[in-house]
Amino acid sequence: MRLAVALGWHSLAFEELLDLVRRAESAGLEAAFADGDVSQFASGGEADVLDGWTVTTALLASTERIQIGSIRLVHHWNAARLAQAAATLERIAPRRLRFLISIGGRPADRCFGLPFPSARERIAWLDETLSAVRRLWRGEEVTARGRYVRLSGARIRPCPSAGRLPIEIAAAGSRMLRVVATHADVWDINLPPIPSRVRAAEQILAAACRQGGRDPAEIRRSMWIFTRPHGDPRDVGLRDEFRRLNPWFGTLPDDQLDEAIVAGSPEACRRRIREIAESFRLDLPVADLSGLSHDAARRAIDALASEKALVDSNTR
């Protein structure tokens, strides 16, 4: 089973993050996701809040095989600069950047002087941005006179060798799923693994794809799965931790939390992640270890890796 890990919520110093990503790489994991674009975390205390793009670049430069991702938020970027930055990393580390993007949801971004229009407007902004980015990656000279994207003869060099990079979009609601249908190579299912919720989103995406003349089956899928190897699935503290680290799922009722949380023995966790991946046809399940300390995250990575990969990594 292909598997990735997420190491977020600014709970790790860079040296700890780098050690964990290298451990994930040596243990055979496919990808690692770090914190993405962020201006200010009001609840983060005085811990380091590292810039996501800088960290992504540093992790790619400090590893050899593993793919690295961190989410881009549309209102943090000019479209041409975003296309140029991603194409530059593709030139430096071919086929290793996970280009994940969405609209964000934290009004604290205003503290950095960033615009923060309504969700509907940010979705329209994302649609315009990805249209321009696709054209720039193809090597076109782009002039755009949109509401949010305004370019005048913009070009980037180098362009990705294939004229494109895979675009992953984190989405759950109907308007965002229409953007997925238009632009995404990968749908990052921004929902907990609750069948009724995911099936409803699947239907909306399929309808949007049909309307646009696209086969929904060609869009690959990923999902972040809240995972705590060695954790007790009966521990009510895990519910509190899930809600604290996933405030966007704050309305999830208690009777659905057991499906949203993967905990237990390493074997049970691997089995449950495999079941979720098969049920929702995930190309890449992401074990969400966000919020864990360095030592706890390292134990979790070792627990999730295959036995053969661990033996191989420990003999290098």
C-alpha cells in the first residue's frame, strides 16, 4: 500500500521535521506533508511557525526520493509567481513536489495584510489562478483580465518538461468540487472517512465532471486520515485531540468519531487505513500525525511502515 504522512500544526522544530521526513523516506513511504501557507496561528503560543514554501524547498533539497507537499492558499500568491515557484522546484527535484492547493479559512491572514474575501470569492480566485497556472506551465505568454488574476504578457522559464504538473485540490463543498472537476488531477478529499459524507461529495463531483465532459474516474484521490498508532481507540481523549486539531470538522457528532479516528496496534492501524483506501478508491492515503511530538511521530512512522522497509532502512 502506498502511504504518506502529514506532520503539521507547527508542533515540530525544523530539525525534528527533517529527521522525521528522512525516516519516512528510508522506511519506504511515498510522501510527507508539512505545514503550508500560514500567516499567524493565534493558538500556537511562541513555537516556531515556519513558512510552508521555504520548508517544502528545504525538505526536497535534503532528501532523495520522497515526495514533499504543503498546501498553497490562493490568496497568498500571485498566479504567475506561483507557477514560476512550482516550476522551479520541478526543475530542482523532478516529480517530487506534491502541488496541493485550496482556499484556506482563517481570517487571521488579515493580520499580515493579506486579502481575505468571502469563500465564494476565494473559490472564483482559485479557478482563475489555476487556469492561468496551467497556461504558464505550457509555456504560453499569458494575458489575463479576470477579477482576481491580472497578467500582461506573463511567461515563465523553465516550464515543466511535460508542460504541466499534477494539481491536487483539497475540497469538500459543491462549489469547490466544481473547481476539482475543472482543474484537479488529484482530489484531496477534505472530509473525515465517513462513508455517508464522502459518498455525497462523490456524487456532486461526478455530476460536475459530467457537466464538463470529464470522466470522474480519471481524477485520483487522496485523504488525510487522523492516525494514532499505539493509541487506545476507546480513549475519549483522542476525540478531544481530533476536534482540537481538526476544527473544521467541529460539528462531527460523537457517534461518527470512531470512524474518523484510526487508533490501536500498528497492525490494526495499517489494516484500517487499507480498508479506507479501498472503500474510497484512494491513490494515496495520508496518515495524519499532525500535533504529535517528534518521538511520538517517529514511533508512528515506524509502526506504519512495512516490516521489510524497516529492516532495510535499519541496515543501511
